[in-house]
Amino acid sequence: MNPHLFVYGTLLSSACHPMGARLGREARLIGEASIEGRLYSLGRYPGLVDVVDRESRVHGEGLVLKEPLNISA
């Protein structure tokens, strides 16, 4: 299980969103991070799609979940 989480947008620690505040309680902030990907409009929130293109990066934060859930498929 991977306890690491990448967040962007309203989930950033500086965004003052209720879910970001919850992450602040349930995860430890590692720091600034980025991932190869592209954001697409899905209406109210953007969706991140993984792409293999070093020119396309989404910037956000890296976190470590304090108690990650073990969800089996």
C-alpha cells in the first residue's frame, strides 16, 4: 500500500477548503510537488490525466497519509 498522495487545486493546504483542512488532520505535508499530467475541465472540478510529456506538469503538494485505508478490489 502506498501512503503517498498528490493533491492540487482546492485540496492544497493554502486553499482553505474543508476537504483540504481534513487532509491537514489526516496527513503530513511533505511539500511542493509536481506530476506529469494535464488538467481537463469536468465541470465544477478539474480532472488530472496522466500523460508522458515532460512539458505538461501539474503542480501541487505531496502528502503522506497517517492511516491509509487498505482497500482490496
